[in-house]
Amino acid sequence: MTYKNPAPTVDIIIELIDRPHRPIVLIERHFEPLGWAIPGGFVDYGEAAEVAAGREALEEIGLEVELVEQFLVYSDPERDKRQHTISIVFLATAKGEPKAGDDAKNVGIFEPWCVPSNLCFDHDRILRDYWRYRDYGIRPRLG
């Protein structure tokens, strides 16, 4: 019997705690789909999601992060047009100067009011949920 299962991924919302207003880091993707994205990627076989989050952050922005909490899981089958993925989103903090690496063409530091409009996947929804949680302590409703 063959099973077709969604692929597990992680996304890491990284606040730079050594800067005023604790801006977040986004990457500009080097590969399709093009645009800006929350750093993240696929969980490797045999790898814990938390380990994948730290690895992906280091690979994509060159910073070691401290995972603060697991935020939410996003699983809409349409969130990634390439295949069905399930993203475990982590909140993290870091210090230092991010540098683009791995599949990141560029890296940017953004306040909520200046996030690019060409976000990939469902990252606009994830960031809306995150800022509502960060600013008001309100977690989004499931579903």
C-alpha cells in the first residue's frame, strides 16, 4: 500500500532583540515560488521539528536563534502550490546581523508596517496572526 502524506515543514518568526521595536527577519527566496518569506524549510527524516527550526534559521540567515515557543500549525492543503505541506511555526529571538544563505537571495529586517506585499505561501496570514498575538495576546481561532 502506498501512502501520500503531507510534508512537514517549519517556519521561524525571528525577532531581533538587539534592535528597537524587535523587528523580524524575512528572506527573499532564490527559487520558486519567488518573493519574501519567513525563514524555514522541510524537516529532514529523523529530525525533530525544533532541531529543523534551528538548522533552517542558521542556513538561511546565518544566525543562531533561541526558540521561544511553538506558535501554531498551518496545514491548508493549498498553502504551498508545489505540494501539500504542514508548517509548524516557531517564535524565536536572535541577535546580530542576518546574512542571506542557502536558498535565500536576500535578507531583510522589517517592522510590521513595512513588510513586503509579495509574501510567499500563506506567510501573510501567519504574520497577521503573529502580530495580533504579539501586540494583543490573542491567538487566532483554529479553522
